[in-house]
Amino acid sequence: MGTKKTALSIEVLEKMSAGERRKYLDGRLKELIAYAYKKAPAIKARFDKAGISPTAVSGIKDLEKLPILRKDELIDLYKNNPPLAGLVTVPLEDLERVYVSPGPIYDPHHQSESFWQRHVQLVRAMGFGKRDVVINTWAYHLVPAGHMFDEALRRAGVTVIPMGVGNTELQVQVMHHLKVTGFFGSTGFFMNIITKAEEMGFDIRKDFNLRLVCIGGEMGGGPIRKLVEEKYGIVTRDAYGTADVGMVAYECSEKNGMHIAENVIVEIINPETGEPIGKDENGEVVITPIDEIYPLIRFGTGDLAGWIEERCPCGRTSLRMTRLLGRVGDAVRTRGMFIHPRQLEPAFARFPEISKCQAVVTRPGHRDELTLRVELKVDEGVDKEKLSQQLSQVVSDAVRIKVDRVEFVARGTIPEGHKLIVDQRVY
Ligand SMILES: [Zn+2]
């Protein structure tokens, strides 16, 4: 697809203006779509079914015309059209590896140069490089994660130890013996290793060389990251991606939101209308990787995020998204904003005098109202007025819309195992 002619170096990409980047991505998208339409029958079928000619997409602004490819649909495509669902642009025997993701979905090993350029950029921008020795604990069998990070790290000059998951005691020994400086894996598994190391009598700060860990894969990991940084002096990074399209966004040293990696197009849409979200809204992340081997055009993730408008002080000019706010299905849309239990949980947890709290969305007239119902641990000695104000403020900041009222209810009113947000609107 002529990637050699049109691909730019990362140094150029990271600093280009918003307008230049848009023009560059528009061009690459046009090439990708023309190529995918010719080489991937399932992509052609999707365009034809929607009645859209591939030449009708002149850039990112036209993506909206195309249907979103959902995970369920991906599973059906693989089931109905084996072996590769008509989604891969090369024959099976030209693939270096095939992964088996739940579904089963047979994700091809990514072989396009722009895919690897994106991933090498991502690990370098997070701060990993030549001096690092990293244990990679993502799975090396079935799913793509282990090999994907392994290859990206090696290409970035890092020495990789392919540990995979499990073998906690051995992980500790390897970390100690090989003076490991970095870790890739889930937050939960990282904490298992740290706990095991302490049980084995190690002092994390003194006996290990760990300096930087990429512990993604879980939402709401904030308190654990804080602990890792403060107690053990280890810097943490988060990154975002999916098994099918690979990594999409990363945190730089500023740790304020996630940069969209180069060579990938991210849209955030209102899942109810399909339109792009506005400045103060959030919505579903839809991904189009510039990947000529596996061109999943408009892959709907079901993940919820918003945009960050301000330029990042690190100097990279790429668009930035918030860390994940949750899954679209669990969220309740209120006055244009999706409110997710994951946003409410840490806000509620800041008030030890509260035993249970629940957000309730109602619509008495033509406007959604957000009420917080609160059960206190004890009634005595609590300044309800002050607590209402503080709680409203903290929750409003977390969900980015104003809380209308706080109601104190008798203990036992909110059931055990309650949802953190309920939709009681009647239309
Ligand atoms: Zn930055």
C-alpha cells in the first residue's frame, strides 16, 4: 500500500500541528480504505451493504458514514467465514502467527510496519529504552498481548524476559538476579509479585532495581498506583489498547490523560446517536488502526472516555483522551454525560462517615436530575449541610455535571449489593 512513500518518522509525527496530523491521517486512511476494499472481502461487503463507495471516504470526517464493527459481529464474521473472516488482507500461510482470542477470534500477528512504528513509539514515550531490562508478564500463548509487547520492547532496544503469567516466586528471583528495571503486566499481578517479594524477605527499594512499570489492563487502579509510587518509589504508566487492534494510547511522563499513539485514528462518539462527542461530553471509543494487514475500520470498543483539550507540556502534539471511565453498557447518560460507577466509587469512598451512597437519575420535567442518596454510619456529630456540599462538589468534579441534591435516607433504605447509579427516568 505504499507505506514506505507515505509513512513519516515518529520524530516528525510527534511534533506536527493538529492540522498537519489531520491531513497526514486523512491521506493514510484513504490509502488504507482503498487497499482494504480490494483485499479484504468482509470490508468490501460492509462498504457495499452500507451503500458507500470507498472513494466516498476522503478523510476522518467521512468515517461517520461507515457502520461500527462490534466485537459480537467480529465473532460472527469469524464463525461464518473461516479461517480469517475475510478481514485479513494476506492469506493464512503468509502470517507469522495466528492468535486465538475468546470467540474464537483468530487475530493475525501484526506484520505491518506502521503497527510496529506505533508500538515502538508507545513504549519509548512511556519511558522505556536501551538501558532497561523488563519482565513481560502478559500471556505468551493464545492471545496477542505477550508477543506484542515483547516485540515492541525489543525493537525499542529493551532487554525482555518473557515470563508470562504465574510462577510468582520465580518472578521475584528473576527480578532480583537480573536487576530488572521494568515490568509489563496487570496491576493485580504486579501487586502479587510485590507482596510475594516482601514475604520472601526482600526490601523492594533496596533489593530491586525496578524504576518504571506499565500496569494497565484495569480501570480504577489509581489508589494502587499511588501506593506503588509512594511506598516503593516506582514510577507507573498506563496504556490503552485492545487485543484486536493493539495499543492505542499511552501516558507520557506528565501522567495527565493518554496521548493517542501515531498511526491510529480514534473517534469518541455518542453511542446513542453515533455522532462525535462535544468538548464536555464523554462517549464510546471507536478505533481505526492504520494497519494494512488487519484493517479493522471503525472498531467499536464499548469503552467510555472523553477528550482532553489542553496541549500536553511534554511537547507531543497528539490528541489526548482521558483514562478509561468504564464500559458504555454500565453507564447512565445524564444531561449529555455518561456517568459510570467507576467514577462514583472513588468519590464516595472519600467520605468515611457515609456507609452507603447511590446516585439516582430521574426526569421529573424536561431535565435529567441527579440525586445522591446517602446512608450515614451514625447520625450523631455529622454536619449534614457541610457533608452535602462537600459530597456534591466531589461527585460533580468526578462526573463533570452538577449534582442537583443530596438526600439522607434511613439506614437499610439502600439495599445491600446496590448499584452505584440507577436510572429511574420514565419517558
Ligand atoms: Zn505528554
